[in-house]
Amino acid sequence: MLEVREIAKNFGPIQAVKGISFNVDKGEVLGFLGPNGAGKTTTMRMITGFLPPTSGTAIVCGHDVLAEPVAAKKNIGYLPENAPAYGSMTVANFLRFAAEVRGLRGADLKNAVEAAITKCRVESVRHQTIATLSKGYRQRVCFAQAILHDPPVLIMDEPTDGLDPNQKFVVRQMIREMAAEKAIIVSTHILEEVDAVCTRAIIISGGKIVANGTPSELKAKSSTGRLDDVFRMLTMGKEESNHA
Amino acid sequence: MLNMRNVWVVMKRELKSYFEAPVAYVFMVGFLVLTGFLTFFVTRFYERRIADLQPFFFWHPWVYLLLVPAAAMGLWAEERRTGTIELLLTMPITLAEAVLGKFLAAWLFIIIGIALTFPIVITTFYLGNPDAGVIISGYFGTILLAGAYVSVGMLTSAMTRSQVISFVMSLLLCLLLLLAGWPPVTDIFVRWAPNWLVNAVASISFMPHFESMQRGVIDVRDIVYYVSVIVFMFSATLLVLENRKSA
């Protein structure tokens, strides 16, 4: 459903992403791991059409993000880092706006907004303005925006960042509920998340893929069998040589 | 090429957001009090004993100079600061649709303010027999002028995450466009620049195009001028947003 082809991004002389390729199929939850600054967010921003790649492209449900950006974007739900949302709007109005931009009208719009409100458990704050919400609720509101048009591809940038353990549990549960009928990418630097929700994981470091496999395959790479050790082994040296 | 439905959705949200915050009310009251004060007390609307709106429209370029940059400064700067630009531009709409939607929202917002000055029209008709054609042409001109100011404010707003920087930049740019034909400004160029350059600088000024419409003359060239300014600023905004490196 999602195919990323040799995607790369330079910011001036800095190569933030150096040619990354991978596929995500329906039913897969791909964990996108890597230290801060490894290029996770940049890669996601290129797939979602927010940043133009320097080279390479991504194909979303048969649509090239560069050639047919609007068609590609229709098939994507995106939860950006830090869950941005229009602070002055109420939750319900914000979701209505998102549904309208997604081309929903009339009864479809109403049903989609109601379903997203229920699924993301934001019923109790629906008339509250977003600026007054706690981080956990804001995260869920932005999550609701990402899923309300029932996209086949769902991309989430650190969806559990800054949440308390209960809120993390809720978000992971929501991801698992949707996993069967979607292709999902979740970026994180919390390794326990991989075990909790992912069917496969990619580790990137210094803008390149350094490992790609199921959680158990990755664990087998280290003698201790722990994901933390694999992560450190694959990314530590790279980071240092990168900044040298 | 443009899906007007998307433009409409973006415009509606943006226009609503003005009224969700106190911004809209502060702005409207500020605009009406300022134009009212200047018209009645500075240019002495009553004492002139002439039933026309000349002393009212006279102030518009100056009142806009202060207020339009304030109304437009948040258009993109706020989206960039809070990161919502990442949501907006990953929705299935084109950049041009988003930019046009926002531009129209801000312009419409100013037009609502202009429309609220209707009591002065009633007053003039009550006191005398003004030329309705001149009044209509005057309003038409001031709306076009406001559009040009909004397009400048939108451009500077796209260039920064800081609303204050956007405000100051667009105020300066609008001031330059206002005064470009004024002798103290053209004199700077007269000393060293060739004649064609002096004329070019003088002809980009808002003022002559504004003044002819206040006299009741709707000239196609003036309309073309305003449309060109708006199209130019609009394209520059697109270029700035396309080339941004991050949010």
C-alpha cells in the first residue's frame, strides 16, 4: 500500500535522509526507530507531501506523492509530531473542518466526525476549545483528525511522546484496533512500543536504514536478545561519526 | 486547476477563527473609532459643509497601514509557529488553494469592517445630496486597496514564524508602496537614477490609483494595477511557502 523509493533530503550541505526504501502492506504496523535527528520526521514529512524530497519518491495506494500529491494525500492519515491543532477551535469544529477538507459532506461528514470522537474517546471535551486541553486529549484530537476519513495508510510521528502511562496505553490500544485493515507507520524512540504494537521495525541512523525486520529478528542480532542493545549497537557509532 | 470547494473550506475556517478570538472585535472597534475620529475631528466632515465622503476615504490608506498588517500577520506565521501548517499542507488540497482561501478570508474580514462604516453614508445622504456614483466608486477603490494591503501582509506572514516581524515588515513595505510617488521619496532617486527608474518607482505607488477612484473615476488601468499587485504578492507567497525548509 505504501512504497518508499530511495527517498532523500538535503538541507543545504546537510544530508538529512540519504536514500531510504521500504514497503508497508495492509495489516502491518511498521515501527520507525532511530535516535533524535536520525531523519524520522523528515522522512515522514516527505511521505505525507509536506516537504519535497531532494530525490526519490513515495507511492501511496498507487499514487506518486510528487506527481499526484492530492490523490496520494487523500489516502493518508497523518499525526504530526507534537499533535498540532487549531487552538481557538472547539474539538467538534476542528474535526468538522478536517472532514470538510477531506471532501466529506452532509450525513457522511456527521457520521465520520461522530465515529472519530467515539473511537478516540474525546466525547467529554467535544465542546471545549483545543487550547484548553491537556496534552493527552490534544494528542487524541489530532489522532481523531488523522483517522476520520478512514485512510488506508496511517502515519504517526511519535504518537505517545509526552503522555503518561495510561494515555500511552490508550493510544497503543487504538493503534492495535486499527492495525488489521490499514498500513501503519509509527515513529518512536521508545523501544517498548515496538513490542507493544509493531509487526515490523526499521531502525534508521544518520539518514540511512541500518536494520529492517520483525521485532524478534532484530532482537536476535544481539547476544543479549534485548532491543535496547541492538539499538545502541546499530546507532551509537553512526551518530558519533556523523557529527565528527 | 483550483478546486473552489477547498478554497471555500479553508476560507471559512480562517474567517471563523477571527471571530473565535477577541481579535475581530478589537479590530473592528479600532477601525471604526479611528476612521470616525479622523473623518469628523481632523478633516472636519461637518464644518466643510460638502456632502461627499472625500474626508472619509482620504484616511483609509493610513488607517489600513496600521490595521491591515495586524489582521494579516497571523495568516501563516501562526500556522508555522504552532505547527498546524503541517496539518493544513498534508490535507488533500493544493498550496494555491490554501493560500487563496486565507487571502480571501483576510480580505473579506477587512471588507466586513469597511461595510460597517455604512452609517457615514446614511449621514451624508441625510445631510445633502451626494453623488452616489462617486461613493460607490470610492468604496470599490478602498476595497481594492485593502486587498493589495492584505496581499502584502500575507507575504510577510509567510516569511516568518513571528507575528511581530511580519507586522513590522508589512507596515514598512506598505508604507513604501504608499509613498513611492511622493517627491521626498522620488527625490532620492532623481539625483542618481535614470528617468525611467524614477518613473517606475513612482508608478508602483498605491496613491494615484486610489485617488482617481475617490474622484469617481473607475479606470481599467487602476483595476489592472491592483490585480497585478495582488497576483504578484500571491505568487511570492507561494514561492516562499514552497521553499521553506521545515514548519
